[in-house]
Amino acid sequence: MSVSAHLEELKRKHDALSDQVETEQRSPGSSDLDIAEMKKQKLKLKEEITRLTA
């Protein structure tokens, strides 16, 4: 897999997690722990994207 393809995949996953976090935050029965875990995953993806583009 090329670096650009890998970056696109990471960005796609990051965007999907962003949407999922927003949905969960609007849901009255959502778990704060689940949301926190998704945010951690999102941050890791963002860090990887930044590392690969630097």
C-alpha cells in the first residue's frame, strides 16, 4: 500500500469516527466511556496522519 493510499484510509477512518462520536454524543443512552475511547482512537489516527505528512 502506498503512503498516499494509507493516508486516505486513515483520513477515512478519522472522519467515520468523528461522525460516530457526534452521533453518540447526541444519543441520550450513550456511554461516556465509549465516547472517550472513540476520541482516543480518533486522536491516534490524527497523530499518525500528522506523522506521515510531516
